[in-house]
Amino acid sequence: MRTPLDRVALVLIIIGALNWLSVGLFRYDLVSAMFGSASLITRAIFVIVGIAGLYSISLLFRESDQAVRQQ
């Protein structure tokens, strides 16, 4: 079972991945286009997405409820 924080982190990671996809395919940074390339908001968004990515590393090492029930 995922917590609400897990779900928020995964959504932020998906948003970050889609932004990287647009950078890789089209050389278009959606976040920078929306908020400015060097703005404080843009940097804050990138930091928040990065923190979500670091937090999500913990998802790799958690046992699922189903695995715990089977033991």
C-alpha cells in the first residue's frame, strides 16, 4: 500500500520525466518556458522534483503488503 506522500512523489517524478522527454526529443524545457529559465520558481520546481526522486529511492527497498502477508 502506498502512502499519499509516495503517490505525490511518484507524480512529481512523472512530471519531471515528461519534462526531460520534451528536452531530449524537442529541446524544449516546459518548466523553464512556463516560469523563466533562471527564475526562483523554476529552480524550486527542479529541487522539489529532485527531492521526490531521492525520496522514491526508498520505494525500491520497501516490502509490499502482499509480500509481507505471504510470509
